[in-house]
Amino acid sequence: MSKTAHTALVSAAAKSAGVSEAQAKSTIEAYLSSVQGELVAGNDVAMGSFATIKSEVRAARTGRNPSTGATIQIPEKRVASFKASTALKNALAAS
């Protein structure tokens, strides 16, 4: 998230919740830290009617170096996958 988008999110959350921007920023950062911790632990995070973020393992695979065309081995790694809820999809479609 860009610094400008982060600042706008903090400002909007503070206004919506009727708290200071410092309190909103602290709360958002604590929440995101908790989400990260759950994903690192291998747990899924359901965010109500917003989305679900899952911690998944992407299998090792063979790829190509785009500069040289040489074949390379890409190792297995853990990634986060985001799945929007039906409510979020409907809200976006209506906008």
C-alpha cells in the first residue's frame, strides 16, 4: 500500500470510528500484524463479509529466465491467496 493510500485509509477509519488518527493507525497496524502472524502460522484468516486470506504452499516448478531463456528451478514457497467474499464482489459489481 502506498504511503498516500495508507494515510487515506487511516484518516477514513479515524473519521468513521470517531477516534484520533493515531488510534486508528495503531489499531490498523495491530490488526494487520495479527493477520500476518496467523498466515505465517499456516492459518486461514476469514474477514467476515469482506474476504478470506489463505496461507498456501506453491509447489516447486521449472521456469525460464526471461533475459537468457535458460531453464531455472523455482523452489516451493508459501504465499497468501486472497478470495473476495460474495458481498464484496457484489459491491464492486454495483459500483
